[in-house]
Amino acid sequence: MSQPVSRPLAGPLPVSEDTTTPPETTRRVFGSIRAGGASSPGGRTATRASARRRELAAAATLMTPFYVLLVTVFLIPVGTAVWLSFFGDDQPGLGFGPERTVFVGLRSYAAVLTDPTFLGSLGTVVLYCVVYIPLMVIGALALALLLDSGVVRLRSWAQLGLFLPHAVPGIIAALIWLYLYTPGISPVIELFAKADITIDFLGVHTVLPSIVNIALWSNLGYNMVIFYAALQAVPREVIEASVVDGAGPVRTALQVKTPLVSSSIVMVAMFTLIFALQLFTEPVLLSQSSPMINARFSPSMYIYDAAFTRNNYGLAAAASVILLILTVALSYGVTRWTNRANSAEEAAR
Amino acid sequence: MSALTAPRTAPPRRPHLLGRAVVNLVVGLSVLYTLLPVMWLVLAATKNRDALFRSDLLSLSDFSFAQNLRDVVAMDGGLFSRWYANSLLYAVLGAAIGALVSIACGYAFDKYHFRHKEKLFGLVLAAVMVPQTVLALPLYLMASGVGLVNTFWAVFIPVLFNPFGVYLGRIFSQGYVPDEVLEAARVDGAGELTTYVRVSLRMLGPGLVTVFLFQLTTIWNNFFLPMVMLSDQDLYPVSLGLYAWNSAARVSPEYYPVVITGSLLAVVPLILAFTLLQRFWRSGLTAGAVK
């Protein structure tokens, strides 16, 4: 489901850093001021303890609604998916007896991993990622750098125009492009026909690039805005210093600005990856018009097909867990790899 | 990208004239790439079926936008208005509640100290990574267990969950609400929650709008979950409804103009929201990006 994604921009995720040390001291200072008014000798600690209790109660109140949601629509479902993947329906008595759910161990996993259609869907999504992610990251970054270079006319209009597809829902984007790929309706195909070129956007070799194009169209401007915002935060003195050193605009862009927004690049790459792996909306819609896309084209479509067409919950759950592990492993890999690249760079300095 | 080959000997402050032209050309072509399909949608929505299949979109002779609008509203007994109202309800109400819940939680992460805080926050970050499709089947089974499948709640409750909103809420809270304000309120004897509602939430305004807007987009875009949960067409959001009509169009082509006009109508609310709330989300985005 690589729909326009709702993920505003922010820097690297602060996984374990403790950003909350300074307030502790302020609190102590204020605490003692407040405690100064207390008359009884034990008042000081009592007030502090009750203040602390009040704070904890407030924190709990503010966090409870979210964690109730987290448990019900995230933790329990993930647990259920894992549980389902280890169990299957067994019908004793030649299938005429009552259905029982029994532990089947890794049988569902074995079934998924030896299913050529699942492996095919994995291959498709990997190929899709390999084509789509570099195009997206490089394209969005290049556009942001061009807009940041200060020579573009009507800059804010250009930004608005590039951003517009983000406001088009994924399924509508797929619909628009489906019509632009459909002979008889599409002005694009007609244009090509006038130049004596016949082009089938939904053929064997073109269907994947056609899907990449839809995703690129939807998200390019959005990611450009992320990069642009990060570039705006680069201190102007740094740019000016490189200009004084005699670097041209191209070198400044590639060797000074780009490394400075590397955390945004990592974040965009990671989110693009996570959502690319979920590929669903576009192929499902295109499959209505293209025989090249079957019901198990991507892993998400495979899961949907297994769960709701074939009603094989064990198989669907095992495929889900595999997709989950793949997603977590790859995004972990991306962060690790960039962290190492960053520290290697620091060491080289 | 070809602009990057601009001559390196160019004077640093005033890029070469050719370089300028190439840069503007590349940006201009990119803008055309993003705008033209939307333009096509607008033009196609004004054409009747015959003109659509002749693909002469620029002729004004077959202008039938009003007729198309009437057709969309009348098709299948007014189903489209129903879908539209559903989408608005799912998206506006869901994003409003979801944003408030996420921001409150992010604020608590920023301003309070408690045991296992970073572990709990790690759980939030992990939730960002988990694909929707992995959760769909278990959610379906849970919903059918409590009899909620094919109801409003089956779609509405899961979309409230927005872990990335919590992450943003924490960042916005760090950026917008100084700790001194809280201390001052405590000295004045205000309760913690009163302070949050009366003081902090107001300061978090742009952050709240940003989270709201992006959650609005996600819910409006939502396709997989309704597809799994709903079989009653009266509960469909616009996205799923148009998908259904598009399948029908393969058999009965009179659906084509309705799907196209309906698509155009489905794009309008988000464009309106982004334009009207521009001031907020722009500042919200920059605050997030600087961190």
C-alpha cells in the first residue's frame, strides 16, 4: 500500500537518548521554593511526594487512551498473527468430524516459503523497491536542491504544484493513471500513436514500471518538501563558507548540502521502504484491467488472497509474519548501515 | 538532474545563464509531470462518455460537467453521497480524536518522568514500522469475534491509532512548550491536567493541526481496511466505492464518467484542507525537520 503516506518530517528517531535531564534540576529548585511555605517538618517531603503522585497520575491519564489503542489494534493483532501462524485447522474423520484447531508448528511457514507464488510476489516487491526507492530518493533530493539553489522562478508555486499529488488519495491516483494507461481513453497513448509508436503500459515488461510511476507521482513532491525543509535549516554561513572556498553551485549542493541533510535522507528512504513493501492499492486496481497482475502479485495481495479468498488463516498469518520480519529487518539494516557509514565518516575526519 | 552538470567554472554567487535555464526547465517539466494528470482529471470530468472515448479533451462542444455531477449523485440510488458522508465522518472525526490522543501521549512522554519510559516509547516507534496488511487479518478476526465486522466501528477504531503522531507530539512538545511554563503553572497551584488543557494544548496548536492533517489524509486514503471489514455498500468510504464502480465499469461503460467525476469530487476536501491549513502545517513541518 504505497499510498501517499501520512508521515510528517522529523529528524532521526531518538531511540534511547534521554532528553529530559535538565528539567529535573529546575523541578528541584521550584520544589524547594514551594516546600519553603510548608510549616510542618515533614511537609517538605510530603509535598514533594504528593506532587510527584499528581504528575504520575497526569501522565497516566494522558497516555492511557493511546495505550488502550496500542494494545487493542496493535499488540493483540500482532500476537494473534503470530499465534495463528503456528496453528491450523485439522479435521479428523476424513474431514467429516468437527473442526479442531491444532498446533502445526512451522508447517504454515514451510508451506508459504515453498509456495512459488509467494516467492514470486516477494521477487516482484524486491524488484519494485530496487527500481522505486533510488528513483524516489534521488529525484526528490535533486528537486529540493534545485529549488534551494535560489535560481528557480516562482518557487513557492512550483512547490505547491509538485506537492499537489499528495492530496490525491492513492486509489484515485491509481485510477487516474489507469485511465492514462488505457487505450481509447488515454491522450498519452493517442499522442504516441500519432508518432506511430504503439505502447502497452500494462504489458509483461511495462506493468511494474507503470506501478513505479504511480507511486513516484504520488510521493515525489511530498518527499521533496521534507528535503527542502531540511535544506532550509542548513545554516547559511556553512553555504557561504563553501562558496568563499571556491566551490561552484553543483559542488556546494552535492558535497556540502547533501551530507548535512543525511538524516532526512535516511528517514525518507526508510519510510519509502516500509510503505513500498506493503504494495497493494495500485496493483489491485490495475489488476482489474491487466491480466499481467494476478491475485498474488505482491506479498500483501498474497496475504489478502490467502485470508479472504482461500480462507486459509494459517497460511495468511505465516505470510504476514514473514512480511513483518522482512520489514523490521530491512529498516533496522538501513539505520545500522547509515549509522556505521556516519561513524566511519566521523572517524575519517 | 541534468542541471547538476552546470559548468563548474561559473561564478559562485551568480550561476551561469545556461545553468539557470536548465534548472528552471527541469523544475518546470517536473511540475508538468505532477500537474498534467490532475488537469486531465478535471478536463475528463467535464466530458460525456462519447467525448471521453474519443479522447479529444480540449474541445468544448461536449461540455457536460453539470450532467456528470447529476449522474454521480443519482447513480445507484444516491450511493455516492452516502460514501462521501461516510468518508468525511471516518476522516474528520477519526483524525480529530486520533490527533488529540497522540499529542496528549507525546506530551506526557516529553514532560513527565516515569519508569521504563524509553522502553514504552520504543514500542511506539516499533508500531510505526509494522505494515497494515499484517494487522488486517487479526483485526478482522477480532472484529468478527465481537460482532463488529461490517459496522462503522470496524473501520473507525483502528484508524484512530497513529504512533507516528505520538513521536511528533513529543518533538512538538519539546519545541513549543517550555518546561518553565509548567513550573510556573505548578507554583500557581494549577492542576497538571488543567495546565495541559488550558496552556500547553494551546501552545501545541500548530503541531496538533499537522498531526490532524496527516491523519486526515491517511484515513481518507484508507482502502485496505475497509475492503477487509466492510461488505455493506452503505458503509463504504469513497475510495472503496470508486473501486467498486470501476470494477463495474468494465462490464457497463456508463460507469466511466461517474468514476472520473467522483474521483475529482473525492480529491477536493484534501486540497481544501491543505490550502486552508497551510500556515499551520508548514510551520509544523519545519519544526519537525529542524530537530
